[in-house]
Amino acid sequence: MNWLQKVTPIRRAAAGLEWALWRKLPLIFALGTALPLAGLGLLHLMMDINTPADERWLQMANYVVIGIVVFHWTAVLTVGIGCVVVMIMKGPAYTADSYTVSHSDKPRLVSEEDEES
């Protein structure tokens, strides 16, 4: 049973920015994750912890970098979802089973009473 059938004639839109972004998303994801973590690693290696204030500052830097990385992941996911939605919208059109409307040959006039309810 074929539930959805392609609408003929098939008219597809040209590929645009969504495909260029889709192909670059893995690189953007990897760089956006690796760069903040590499910076944090360097900070841990270079910093000399002498006081509790230094330790608190380093812990705060850990939290900030984790926040940046998680924010970046959500941004990449959101852009990816947007790319998929645009790809689906530009793809071929499908139709389900036709549904005949009883008043399709003579559309009903809507009275003011019907509009109020």
C-alpha cells in the first residue's frame, strides 16, 4: 500500500545555503568543541594554584567553558534541524488520498451567525 504518492509534475527547488551549511556542520561542531577545551587545558597547565581564590577562579573557568561548549552544541543542533526542515520543504511534494468535499462544486456562504460561534 502506497500511502503517499509524489505529485506530478515534480518541481524541486534548487539546492541552496542549507546544503553548504549541512556539509560544514561536523567541522563547525568539532572546532567549536575542541577550541574552548584546548584553551581550558592550556589554562590548567599554565596556571599555578597558590591560594583558594586561584582554585575558585579556575573552577569558574571550568564552568564557563562547559557552558560555552553546551551552548555551541545546541546552536549547531538548531542549525542542523533548520537545514533538514529546508531540505524537506524543497524536496518533492507528496499527496495523500484525496478527500472530496461535499460542497466543492458550490461553496457554502458563511453567515454572520456562523462566524460569531
